[in-house]
Amino acid sequence: MSIVMGPVLGFQGVSTEDDKSIWRLGVLLVTEGGGKPVLSWSIGKDAMPAPQPVHLAVFGNRQVWRFDLAIPHAETKTEVSYAIGAASKRHLFVVPALGRTPRVAYSSCNGFSSLRAMKLVDDNNALWKDMATRHAKEPYHLILMGGDQLYADSMWETIDLLKEWAALPFRDGNKAKFTPAMKAALQQFYFGLYCTRWSQPEFAAMVASIPTVMMWDDHDIFDGWGSYKPERQGCPVYKGIFEQARAHFDLFQMHGRPGPDSEKRFLCPGNNFSFAHRVGTLAIVAADMRSERTNARVMRQQSWDSIFNWIDAQHGCHHLYFMSSIPVVHPDFNLVERALGLVPGHQDLEDDLRDHWSSRPHKAERLRLIHRLLKFAKEKPTRVTLLSGDVHVAALGTIANERPGVTGDNAQVINQLTSSGIVHPAPSGLVLYALEHLFEKVDEVDRGVVARMHKLPGTEHRFIGARNWLSLEPDDVDTAKQAPRIWANWLVERDTDVPYTKVIHPCGDEFQVEAAGS
């Protein structure tokens, strides 16, 4: 038996057993050949009983497995080491001390949308190497991955049956059946793509040593999924592709819905993957903005209600990280597209324009999301931070309720931190110029509710056009006594020695003096 891909750590949340806090995670791997894998592990210097592997799937002579580990929270940080098989490399991860907010890395866009994009970079995984260097100095406890962990767009060039189907007239393609041969080809494609891309040494080293929290975006299916015309979006071939993308996302990124309470972890009924974790005084929500997306909506109202039922039930929470794969605060891409259309040959925004929150059919849904987050932040009070990716730039935005009677209330300011991409290159200089200069910097999304794009700290720019990832570093304080500040650091390629830093203060912090800049 040999390891084809993995191990990949997947965070399963924090539970309470006999009044003790337990940090839970899964260890995913793909093997080839017969037999069951064996995992040996230790908490500190204490060897632990070997867990039994959970068999998740079989593809030919390859098997997918998961081990489930439970680590009691201690008063000091806990080092856990593990290895697969006797001769395997030993890996190490760190569980934060009880009462400490975890150090978090955030990334998105882990790949290339085209060969042309790949040729724009010298070292595909340079920023994963940078994360490894920083992790070695001071460990991260979680990686939040906000979408496009995989780029599946090459299916249209590498699967002959799809090439033939795509060449059909539009109406004929919409009527065509999704055949068993197409299904088999897509199963082989997605499974092979995950095994190949996730076996790259730099990426593999990080996900073997930092538990992941993943939510997909369109490229994990294919570019622009959910924003096509209804007759194309609902055609048999598109439905068949989505089901295979969904099955492999569930297997590789969700770890086959891990843990004993997996159904409780998924917040929404049906096929929506939205989930949430509570880690001490930190709440994390990962919203699935692809499974139910259409031209007319991002998510069903029932799913939004399920997410906010969980959010509204949180008490004693200092901070909420809300993962939105598409930025809630961003230029109106329709305006940018029209502006670029004035220059022949420069209409390519390196990504799809049609499925952003600024799309007219999504604006009312965006407004409801903003008001519900502001309501939660006000009533608890809890600092809310949006974490976003997708757009291949680093950016800082805020949403502020500036209606009379709430001015100066810092619970009514939501920060948005956009980091993208860790592998995919930035848009062209012309696109960056358009983003910087050809739209309004302030968007009144409702009466007295204002969204702003801010200059990145220490710069004169609102957008950093280079590959980047985000480091969220809390103050090392006992959260039972004090709410920590979060030091948000953008690590930008060729400039990682001096990160761009934004300090996010907790609600009610005495240093908080300006609502719009909180």
C-alpha cells in the first residue's frame, strides 16, 4: 500500500465532553493497493491508541480514508504529532491553549484558470512556501480556505465528450443527455485532479500540519457556475457535471461529512454545505454560495434563515468570521466591465463578472445579509469580519451603519478583508487601474448604511495587484477576561517581509475612536 495523496487535516470543531473542551479533526488520505492504513500519533510525549480508519470511497485500486482524532484542550498549547505507516514522515500540528483565540491563515484561489495565467508567475507555490516559513516560527491553528481550492476548468479541453458537447448548437446542447460515459470521465477527472493538485509538496506540507476549513467557489466546479442562463444551468449535462463536482467536494474538502454529529454541523436542509464552528469566543461561518446559486439568487431564503438561526444563537462571542467567497464590498463589476469595453481587446477581468454581489438580481439579497449581520453585531455585541477572495487582489472594505443614533457605535461597523489569490496571478494593469479609478469609493447600500473601499494601510492604493494570503493574529490574552484585538496581515508576493497590517478592535474597545475606520 502506498499513499497517493495526503494527509490532509480537516477541522471538525470543538465539542464538550464531561465538562472538558475537545478539539476534533479528521486526517484524510488516498492510498493505492490493498490493506488498511495505520496512523500512529502522540499528544506531547504521550503515545495515543491507534484510531480505526473510516473508509470513504473507492476508485479502481485507490481508496479514500479518514482518521478521526480528539485532543483535550489544555491550559497551554498542545503539540500533536502523527504518521501514516511505520516509514512515513511524521507531521506536527498545534492545538491552541484553552481560552486562547486561534491563529488563522486565510487563502483563496489555489490554482490557475488557464495556461496563460500560469505563465504569468515564476514559482507557482511561492506563497505556500512563505506560509510554511511563518508557520515554523509561530504555528497557525487553522487555515480557512475561501474558495477555488481546485481549478477544474480544464475539463473543457481534456474530456473529449465535453468538447464534443460544447460544440453543439446551444439548444441541442441543452437537450442532450448526460451519458454514463460522461459520468465515468468526470469521475476520473475530478478524482485525478484532486490527487494531482493537492500532492504538490508546498501545498501538501501546509494541509498536513494545519487543520483546514474549506468552502468551495465556482472553479471547484467550473468557471461561473450558477450564473448561466436558466436553460443552460438546468440542462442535463450541467446537472451531471455539478453532481460529480459536488460528490468530490464533499469527499475531499468536507472529508465525507466528518464526525459523529456531521448532520448537525451542516446548517441548512437539503444540498447546501454551509456550516459553522464555535471555538471559544470566536465563531466561524462558512456560507455555501454555489450549491443553490442562480441568476436570480445566491442562496435560498430557507438556507439564509438556517445560517442566521445559528448566528443569532451565539452568546458570549467576541468575534464572528463570516466567509463569503465573493466580496460583499467591492466595485460594481458591471460598471467596470462597461468601462473596459471602451478599450477593444481588454474586456477580460481574469474571472467571471456576472455572478458578483453587485449584479442587480443579487443586490436585495446582499442588503438583507448586511442588515442581518449589523443586527447581530449590535444586539450581542460582537465584532463581525467578512473574509472574502475570488477577485485576485488584496483589499480592505467596511460596511458602516451611520444612521442617526448609532454614530460612534463600533459594533455597527463590519470590516471586510479580501485576500486573493495565493496561487492565481492578479488581473492586468488596466483592470487594476479601472478598479482604482473608474468607480465610486463609497456605496450607499441603504439609507445611512454605507460600504467603502479603503486604502490598504501604508499605501495609496485600494487594491494590491499581486498574489497574497492573509494572516489573522489575535492578541495572546485569556478571552475569559479580555477580548483580543485581531492583527490582520496581508502577506504579498515579493513584499512578505513587511506585511500590510489592519488592526481589528473588539466591540467596546477603548482604543476604538472612529467608526468608519474600525
